[in-house]
Amino acid sequence: MAAVSKYLTAKNSSIAGGVLLVLYILKQRRRRGGNKKGRSELVLSNEDKAAKKDRAAVDYVFFLRISKIIRIMVPRWFCKEVGLLWLGCFCYRPIWSHTNNKLRGICAPSLRHFYGHNLSLPLCTCIALVNNFLKLGLNELKLRFRVRLTKHLYDEYLKGYTYYKMGNLDNRIANADQLLTQDVERFCNSVVDLYSNLSKPLLDIGLYIFKLTSAIGAQGPASMMTYLLVSGLFLTRLRRPIGKMTVTEQRYEGEYRYVNSRLITNSEEIAFYNGNMREKQTIHSTFKKLVDHLHKFIFFRFSMGFVDSLIAKYIATVVGYLVVSRPFLNLADPRHMNSSQPELLEDYYQSGRMLLRMSQALGRIVLAGREMTRLSGFTMRITELMKVLKELNSGKYERTMVSHQDKESEAVERVPLVPGSGQIINVDHVIKFEHTPLSTPNGDILIKDLTFEVRSGTNVLVCGPNGCGKSSLFRVLGELWPLFGGRLTKPERGKLFYVPQRPYMTLGTLRDQVIYPDTYEEQKRKGISDQVLKEYLDNVQLGHILDREGTWDTVQDWMDVLSGGEKQRMAMARLFYHKPQFAILDECTSAVSVDVEDFIYSHCRTVGISLFTVSHRKSLWKHHEYYLHMDGRGNYDFKPITEETIEFGS
């Protein structure tokens, strides 16, 4: 085999490319055949059926998928996108007329006619302008498609807590950021490029068929169309792996970006561990997978390029000249008796050029199938994203999660549960769990039957060992996790406020850090002045930050500018601004001094904010009336706090 390959390479690199393509296809089929043989006695599982259904190929499923996406990018018949599509068609018409004039001009009887047909300044200026209008329209169409599709996807992605569920409850979509940015851009560019590569050849084919039918009869164009159909089906069959390779390429690109973003996000921790060499190995390993796949993809495209050029260009040209020459080589044809030799030569040349351009247009359509196969890969990824977003917004998710509990422990039950089977009732000034199972999204039951009630004015301290379910309780309360049963009575989302141990500092001004997630316009609608914001900062002893920065409109990278304790106090100032009915404080004062912490809790009681607090500080027990203790083995206690309780808790 090596000797044959070496000989073919030395003899003819194009032939070698074709032979290597055939060998590659046979190797892939043999591999698939081996896999089928190895599992010939097994029934096809649901995953295999789903994989077969979701394959990236130019088929009926592909056209259904892309039609749904196009309805998003072109929402109605009368919109700017439709106008830009028609602009492309109108721009192609004068270009075609100019090309036809050039054909007549080549056979012009005099130099004056030749220059008139080919070097007319107004005509050249017009064609140059039309060509650039065409490019302008296509680029504007790409941008408008991207804007519409991006807005639609982000509307779904940022609806409710879908963005959280996609990363924490559902593992079907990895690297959503790449899908929403890079893949959307490539999809829109590919769609417009495909339209551009198809619309002009189709217009050429229609016009040339009309001209050639009147010149040499219908047999010639019919022969070329038959060749188009046969060669297109053959090349489409050979291009099938391109869709799957495109999907794999984008997945490896996403993994490569992910490991780089992790290095940037966790650079301090990695530096403390001196983990640069280990991270280098991880990045190199991920990059090697991408490079190996790209090598295979490049070789496959090289081989397919050889076959495409051979079938869609060279053979199509030969077939075109063969078809157009038949009427002129037939001496019995009436045109030999009614036309002079120069007229016959001119007719033959014009018919040949038209059929040659028609064959080239047919070849461009055949080659457009290559772009369509690649587009099928992007279409599958965008469709999968839309499907997952729709299901997450309807309360459905799929995730194969590994239980973090000890599999040998008999205290943690694992039973099939139905997400969303519980009932959530929105009532002000009360939080009430009634026979509610506290469970992780993958079915690990932390507490089988949770029942307690808390009304406004009552503070509750939540305690217990790590992994007992404290954070799970708050995720269910905040509707981040689905309710698996029972009944939960609580205020609406906006009347609950969560303050984490590591507060989030948004991009923006100093004012934005206090009023987040409100905007400045919403602050003004609430009637809260900047002077009141200053009082909130003074309450948590952060007034010096405004004095230091000088103005509320100062923009900084607040995650780096503020220390850990300052960020926690800023989060408490944010709590005072929103004044919710209930607040969940998750170790949010661990970096704050005891005296400041004492003032913050006293002020919360003064302004009427009821608290659920997770903390191990003994000093906080006096600010609460009840405690909820989880032992991590499925049991819990909800009791009032007494002197004995405080002593026990310490």
C-alpha cells in the first residue's frame, strides 16, 4: 500500500488525492461495519436512536431544522431582511446582462463595436457600483441575521433562571458561551454565503436555459441538468462526514477555550499550588485533540476538493462543450444552409460560452453542497441549543449526575422523583414547607419530609455539618432547584434576597454595586436618592469608599478594588437598598468584624427584614428566634432558641 501511494504521489498528486479519499471512505465504512458486527446481537438503545436522529447531514431533518431557524431570522414577509434578499437578486440581473454583452462584444464585427460592448465607461461604473451594492447587502444581511438570532437565544437563555439551570441542572450543552457567540456568527455567515452561492447560479441557469433552448434546442440544457442531478447526489453522499466533523471541531474548540478560561479564573489558586506545569499538560492535551481532528478535517477537505473540482468543473466543462457542439457538427442541421460561415462561428462561440457559463453555474451549485454539509453541523448545534432552552424554560432537564453521598450509606435514599411535582404558592410574609422532600436534582434525598413555618419578624439560624442540605434548602427556596413534592408557601422571587459568602460585584459604577440588579432609572422610579445610598454605605461602615472615589459614577473593577470584607459589607448595603421581606445570609459576614456584624443584624430587624442565616459564629445566635439543624443523615430539628440551645450550639 505504501509503495502504491508513493508511486501515485510521484505520478500525479491529484490522482493520489482521489485514491486516498476512496481508501479513507473504505476505512471509515470498515470501522463502522466492525462496530455494527460487534453489537449485532444487541437491540438498539435509546441513545443510539437519538444519536442517529441528531446526526449532522443534509437530509429531511436538516431542512426542518434550518426552516425553524430561518423563521426566527426572517420573522415576516415584509421586513428589512426580505428586502436585502431581493436586493441580491436585483443586483445579479445587471451583472448577468453585462456578462451577456461581453459575449456579444467578443464576436463584434469591428473594433468600435468591441469597445462599445466592453469598455463603455458608464456601463463599467454601473457594474462596479452594483457589485459593491451586492457585497454591502450580503454583509448587512449577515449582521441582521446574527442580531435577530442572538436576541432570540438570549431572550430564552436569560428567561428566569435558565442560564443557571443549563450549567447546574442540565449537562446536555457544554460551553454555552461558544454557542451563543461564535457558533451563531458562523451559522449566520454560512447561511448568507450559501444564499449568495446559490442565488446567482440559479439565476444564471434559468436565463441560460432560456437562451440555449431557443439557440440549440432543449436537449443540451436537459443533458446538463441531468449531469447536475447525478453528480450532486454522488458528491452529497461523499460529503456526509463533513457535518459530523464540523460538530466535533466546534466541541473541541469549546473545550480548548474552556481550559484557558479556567486558567484565567483560577490563576491565583493555581499560582499558590505551583500548578503551572500541570495546567500546561492539560492545555496541551486539549489542544492536541483539536489539532489532530483539524489535521483529519484538512485532509478530508483536500481529498473532497480534488473530487469536487474534477466533477463540478472539468468534467462539467467537457460535457458542456460536447453538448453544444452536436448541432454544429451535424451537417444536416438547417442552420448550415441558412447561415454563413462567420455567422455559424459566432453562434457556436456564443452558444459554447453560454453553455460553459451554465456548466460553471451548475458546478457552483454542486460545490455549494459542500457548504451546505458544513452548515448542517452548525444547524444541529444551534437547534440543540434551542431545544434545550425550550425544555429548561418549561421545567424539564436531563442530567446524569454522580451522587456526592457515600454510596454505602443507608441513610441517604435515592428514589425516582418527578421534578416540579410539588406546589409553590406565593404568599407575603410567610415561608412554609409542608411535607416537602429536600432532594438534589439527581434524586438524592437529603430530608424525606421537611415541614416548618416561619413568618415575618422571625429570624432562623440554619446549621449542620457540610453536605447536610443547607445550600440545597436555599436553592429550593429560591426556585433554582425544582420542587419534588409537597407544598412550599413563600413570597414572590423579588421579595426574597440572597447574600452569598462571596458577593457578586457587577460591571459598572459604584452606584451599580449598591442598587444591583436595579438600574439607575429604576432607582429614580423608586424615589431613592444618592444621599440615601450614602446612608446605606455608612450603616455598613463603607462611607469612606465614596469619599475616596469622589462620585457615584466612578467605574472600577470592583471585584479587585474591594477587599473581601468590603465586598461582604457592600452586599449588606445592597440588602438594605432592596428591603426584601426575607433575606438568606449564607456565611455573608465571615470577613466582617463582630461589632459591624452586630450592627448589621440589628439594623435588619429595625427595617423589618427577616433572616435565614447560615453561620458558625456563636455571636449570631442572639439575633435569631429559631434554629433549623440538619444532621446530614436525613433528620432535622426546628426548635426555638433558648439558653440551653445556645450553649449546645457553641
